[in-house]
Amino acid sequence: MFPRVEKLAAMMREAGMTHMLVTKPKNMRYLTGYTGEGSMLIHNGQATLLTDFRYVEMAGIQAPGIDVVKCDSTHPLNGEVKAILAAEDGHALAIEEDRVTVAEHKKLAEALTGVALVPANGLIEKLRIVKDADEIACIRKACAISCQAFEKLLGVMKAGMTEREVQLELDYTMLRLGSEDMAFDTIAAAGTNGSLPHAVPSDHVIAEGEMLTLDFGAQYAGYKADMTRTVAFGRISDQLSDIYHTVLDAQLASLAAIAPGKQGRDIDKVARDLIDKKYPGAFGHSLGHGVGLDIHEQPGLNTREERALTPGHIVTVEPGVYIPGVGGCRIEDTVVITDTGYDNLITAPKQLITL
Ligand SMILES: [Mn+2]
């Protein structure tokens, strides 16, 4: 009934798991389409949603045919889980160990005496790492909205605006173009703020001679886009120009290295070696990360990633240079790995744009 639940069930059988309690909202959505609160028990190859009155009707609409157990104060969720395990002779429950809090774990352990709580070991994330055609289409759409919004912004953005004004204009434009939300809080960092990779937009007034880094993304059907562009206002210094072109060279070189079968660390190294030669230590974060329902997913493009890129992986490629007191630059695309290389979902120009 739910193909992804069936795939998970097969992985569970292989891992010797009989019951799994899914509590991450994105994982519940991925498996069945359900976006509300509650928990989902995967057992016997099926999904049972445990939720309260507020979500019972919605569950039937979003995930037609899903088995729903209505919980309330006299039928608490953990008690319902216990009853199902007891009826099915389940002695171990896999839980999302990177989500369940210490307090929740304590309550669960008290409610489920005699049941071992074991780690789910990221089985669902392993499924989510390879995107199917529908998911790729949603991320492509989110990226297209992001690029359209950037293009419109270029027509209205000018020196004299604050970072915050630019951020609001960009966010509003993405929403007008069909983005259901921001994929994450938009970053707008001008001048010396540009050395802060995750700067919060401020009342800083953008001046001639500064660069502005914009890191943003639209969201479509739950799926996120992630892109960064850095633009110049008026005439910038030779130093800033060199920073820009170093980052651009690193971004293009690492993109050119992308191919199925390559390890994430190989791609990271291409950009890192190039930048370290000119600006040692100025590129302090990883080259990229997976994107999907979450803004940071697997696989990574970083110094440790040994997994091979596989068709259906969607990753960002985002080298940067950050120099405190001077400024910074980052250029980022979101790409999908294909059988022969990659498909860049971000089409916005990358040559230095001067406004
Ligand atoms: Mn990113």
C-alpha cells in the first residue's frame, strides 16, 4: 500500500528488527505522506499511525488507507504501542536514537517493560538518500522558484538597502512565485559580515564597494532548494574580486569532478586544495551536503565522506572564502547525480554580477 514502507520493512527484516517507532515528522511524511503529529509504528510490513483527534481525519486524506490508532488521555500513545507489541510478541522496539530525548526514552522504557529499546540505525535515512523521480521533480521546482526569485531581486536590489530589506524582498518574492515556505532562514551578509558563513541579516546598509552573499532556498511539496550567490555593488577592491574568482574557480572545478562512483571526499578535496593554495584556512566548512525534505541530509561532500556518489543523490556544491575584517564569498548550486555525471538544478548565472 505504501511502497516506501514495504522497502523499509524489507530492510528491517534484514537487520533483524520486528518493530520500529518512527517519530521524526519528515520520516513519517517520507514513508506515507502524513504531515501531522504523533508516531508511526512499522510492524508486519505495515504502518500504524498513533495520533490524537486533531489528526485522525487528516491522516486518512494524506495517507489513504493508513491504519490509525486514536490516542487520548485514557489511551496514551506509549500504552497503545505496548499493546501492539504484546499482541505480536515483540520483544524489541527500534527507535530513532538521534531524535528521542532522554525524557522520552525514560517514559518509553517505563511503559514498555520487558521490551528492549534498540537503535533504528538510520534505516529510513538510508532510503531517503536516493531520490526518486517525483522527489527530484519537487526539488527541481523548488530550485526553479529560487532562481526566478533571484533574477527578480537583481532588478530591484541596490546599494543603500539593508541586508534585512534584501532578505524580506527575496523571501516575499519566493513566496509569491509559489514557494510554500523558506527552505531555511535566508542569509544576507554584506561587507565584512560576509566573513560569517551563517550571518543573520542585519540593519547594515549595503554600500558601494561591498559584496553581498545571499544563501537561500524555496520549498515545494516539502522539498527544499539550496543556493548561494555573491554579488558586488559598485567597484570592489582587487582583493574582493580575487576572493570571488577563487571561489568561482573552486566551485566550477569541483562540479567538473562530480561523477557517479566518486567519493564525497574526492570532490571536497578538489575545491579545498584550490582554495587552500591562495587562502589557507579560509574555507572552514564542508563543500556540500545532501538536500531533500531536510536541508541537511546525506550524503556529504566533505573530508570524511567515503560513500560513492550514486544516481539520485542530490547534493549542494558550495565552496567559500571567509576573511574576518575583509569579507567573504560563497557560491552554491544544488545538483542531482545522474548516470553520466550531474544535472545542475540551479540555473542562475555565476559570473560576478555588479549592481
Ligand atoms: Mn547549503
